[in-house]
Amino acid sequence: MTEETKSLRAAMPHGPGTHRAAVLHGPKDLRVEERPVPVPGPGEVLVRIAAVGLCGSDLHYYAHGENGPNVLRAPTVLGHEPSGVVVAAGPGAGHHEPGTPVAVEPAHPCGRCALCRAGRYNLCPRGTCFGSPPTDGALTEYLVAPEGFVHPLPASMDVRHGALIEPLAVAVHAVRRSGIAPGDRVLVTGAGPIGLLVLQVALASGAASVTVSDVAGARLRHAAELGAGTVGAAELTPEPARATALADPDGFDVALDCSGNGGALVGAIRALRPGGTAVVVGNPSAPVTELPLAWMQRQEMSLVTAFRYAGDFPAAIALAGTGRIRLEPLVTASFPLDRADAALTAALTDRSQLKVLVEPGLATASGALSGTRQEGQDRG
């Protein structure tokens, strides 16, 4: 343990060597507990968490105790979209000075398998991810992370908005996989946080126009404000003749489904021009049995999938740093750590919410919350 870490642990506000963490014990059983402050090991840094964005996987674990095949079997700290400030370093870690604001990449590969060596570490079969049981996540005051997965933020960026770099990296990776070229006409189905970030990254990549569809009018208003050329209600029951009322007469060049809805995905595919590309970004909530493969073959369309990111954090941070990607409009509510259960409930039940943040440093006294950082306030 370094002298700096010893001093840090002795100065903890909640007792010597302790900090708070929101621990999920079972469905809707979230408890804020005190735990020992983690100590950074070789090649690791200690990050004081500023904000954590809540994601769909967090909501599945909170509501049901599982997310797809992964099941909560022991108490686990959720959260995989953290930002914060480096406060200490373990042996051999010295690239980030204390006080450096950072976004933390949560998925950590083995680094040895063939996929990792090929640069596709997002597909590593032996990797772990913060907040994916049994690996503890970032709904906590302090977090230890490998230094190579801790990315400095520009001085111009609010460190809290660094919590959106993880979903932005998802969008960057998806657009990179799509092959969007300057002048392309793009369709994005699903105007949640990922869809709104894909919209912006597509425009930054040279798309001539981006059309966005969703079932929620409030989300479509966000899409229009963020640059969508056309917005409209999604068709969740695909029809071979006309998949969406938004369809470009000549068909879209690229369609990215960020909804996870099978009907929306098929509708997006039907809206493509011959030779177009469809990208599966949102996790399908059920098997997509109506996928028109024979029709796609006759049209020689490409179907591409995208999972997480691989080396996309620096590009995401650079884009956000230029101001070409607007992160703040996506943050619709903030909660203190001891109200993490309320944050999860709001994100789970309130369709008007986009990105809900948990901020461990946010004051908890009712009179201390004000303005745009008020607990649970809708900022959309």
C-alpha cells in the first residue's frame, strides 16, 4: 500500500478506511453499505467516483435479479458507466496524476486469447465487466480499475458527463461497424440514450441526413433537437410492402436498430435500399423470427451486429471534447448514492427519463438539492 493510499484511507469521511457502496442483494433489494476502501494493486489506480450512468442491464438486475443468461447469485455492486477523479495509484501505475478527471472503461478482457490479440477484446470469452455479477461495479464512492482502462477527460468537460462516455463508445463502435460514409441517408430506430448518441455520431461521421423513429413522442423531440432531419412514430409490426412511414423513397443506405425490438429491426431492414446495411445495436429482447433473410439475400443487404466497443473510448472522448456530440441533454435526473434505489426505480418506470445518474458526492439533505442537479428532476 502506498503512503498516498494510506493517507487517503485514513481521511475517509465515513470512517477510517471505509466508503459507501450500493449493494444489490436480490430483486429490488438494494442496500447502501460501508465497505473497506479498495487498495490499487500493480498497474491499477483508485478513482473517486463522480457519477455513474444507469443502463438497461442495471435495470434488469435490479428488477429481476438477472440479465439474459447472467444471474445474481451473491450480493453485487451494480454500475458500469462511471466517471471520476484519480486519487491514488498502485505500483507501476503512474500515467495518470492524482486529480486527473477520467472515464472508466468497465469491460476488462484477458488480454491473452486470440480475440484479444486481434484487437477484438470486446468478444473475449474470459473477460469481466464492472457491475456484471459476480464482478462488483461502480455504484460506490471509490473504485479500483486497471490504469489502461482509465481514460483522461478534457478539462472542458464536466466530469459528471464523463459517465456518458461508455454509452458514447457503444455508439462510436456501432457507427464504425456500419460503414457510414459521407452523404449517406441513415435511419435510427429507438431514441433512447444509445439511439440519440448514434444519431449524433452518424452526423459527425458525414451522414447527409438521419431519420429517427420511436414510440415515445418526448424522445423524438430530443432527437429533433439533436439534429435528426425527420422524426416519427415507429412501426412495430413490420409490413413487407412498407416498413415505416418514414421510409426514404429511395431507401436508406444504413439503418441502425437501437430499440432491441424485433419488429423495429425488421422494419428498419425493410426500409433499406438494395445493397444497404442494417446494424443490430440494441439487444433483442426476444428471438426475431420474422427476419426476411431470403428477401435480404435478393437485395444483397448486409446485416451487421455490434457489441460494446473495442478501443473506442479515446475516439468517443475526442468527439465529445470537440462539442460535436452533446451529452448534457441526455442527462435527465441525478440522485445521491443513498437514493440509488430511487434512481433505478425512476429509470425503470419513467419513460420520460433518458440517462439517470447516481452521484456519490451529491448532497442528500433535501434542502441541498437544487437547480438542474435536483434529485429526480426531469431535465428533458
